[in-house]
Amino acid sequence: MPKDAHTTAAYHHERAAKSHRAAAEQSNKGEHDACQEHAVTACGHSTKADEASKIAHEKSVQRAKSAPVRTA
């Protein structure tokens, strides 16, 4: 279902954002190794979010095409 696909995409976008915030915090503290770890994690979630977003979009388009046309 498109709803599940959109929920999955949102989850990964949220995880990516959380990891980016953690990377920024560690960078501000001068903890560059920890920053790098969080940045790599963020990139992984961003990649998954992008893939999930594309799948969600495809499912939404498919569902829209198969929906019956309403008439007044």
C-alpha cells in the first residue's frame, strides 16, 4: 500500500535528519571522528529514504491509475 511506503520513507528521512543533527553537534564539539560516524549513518538513511520515496511515489501513481473515475 502507498501508505506503508510513505511511512517507510518518512522513517528513513527522520533517521537521516537525526544523524545529521548528531553529526553537526559532534562537529561543533570538535569530535570529528564521531561526526564522521554520524555522517556516514546519515548518508545510509538518506539513500534508503530516497529509494523508499521513489517506491512510495510509484505505488501512489499506480493506485491513482487504478482508481475508478468519479462522475457527478
